[in-house]
Amino acid sequence: MIWLAIPVLSVAMSCTVALAQAPEPSAAPDPGSALSAAPAPASPDIGQAILEWTPPALAELSGQAVAKESFTLDRTMLAAAAGLLPDSDADLRQTVAKLDGVSVHVLRFAASGQADPAQINAIREAYHLRGWKHVLSSTNLGGATHSDITDVWLVLDGANVRGGVVLVESPKSLTLATVAGNLSPVDLLHLRGHFGIPRFEDDQLRPAQVH
């Protein structure tokens, strides 16, 4: 079960989805030539993390879940949370100052293994297709009810880290957390266990992995 580290955040959760409609063409081109000449649509989020976007397979899994929770924390909410952190959490406070936002989706299932493995793999593949760098995949074998698989992707803009995604699959739940901002891999380690971002024990996520 995931606990939010700052109680004040629980009253300020929101998620904004921006929709865009392509303009209609001014003239009707020849259908054959249009199909051959039209370029493949570019991915809108290469080089950035879009908090409102999730892989389509997540919606499919939502239909199988018995409980679900989604929330987004923007920069203002995170700044308020950082003000409540103790002085001993100086590293976390510095990391929070770099964040533009955090988005978390949690699905819970009635029985172990109820989530469709093909849909979970489709979530992983979606980030691969978007060009995000897969920097961590670890399995924690804690038994039939406590084992989990953790995947981490970094969103790169050249040599800069613009965000990251943490996906944790356990027998009866799935958690997907997206963070956006000017970060480092170590920053993502500082965020583990806070703001709904799952805690994972593998410390192999280091700056050298993004080169």
C-alpha cells in the first residue's frame, strides 16, 4: 500500500487533460497521393514528460480493477509540501524544487494475477515506442502476495533528464507514477516513497546510466 508523505496533499489532487483538434485541410487532395506522402505523426512528448498522458493499455486495465485512484500534484502543491519537510530532508526539498509536477495512478485487483499480463507489457512497450530510456528493471521476490516488478524510465532531452516514470506491478495492484521537471537519476531516488511514488529498493539508478 502506498502512503503519501505529506497529509496536506490529499486535499489538493487534480488532473487536467488538454485536447487538441487538428485543423481541417483547405482542399481535398487525391486520396492515393495523401496516403503515400503523409508522414508518420511525431510523438508529442519526446524530450518531456506529459503528466496527463498514460499508455492506452492503462485504461484497459482500469476496467479490470476493483478500485482505482488517480491524482496530479502541480508545482504549487509540491512547493507547499516542501515547506512542511523537516530540515533533515534537505536533499528531498532540493529535489522537490526541481519538479513541475507528479501524476500517480493506482489500480487494485480482486485476485492475484487478475491483471492481464499482455496489457501490462503493452504499458512497458508504450514507453519504449516513445523513445524513453529504460534504466531499471528489478524483481523483488517476496512471496505470492508481496513480490513485485519495478520498471523505471527516464525522459531525456539530449543529455538532460526532463522527468521519469516508475511502474510497479504486484500480484494485486499496479502503480504508475510520472514526474516532470529538470531532474537527475539521483533525484528520482530521493522521491521514492513520497507523493505516491512507489518505494523501490534497487539503488542501481545512477547518472552513468543515462549517457
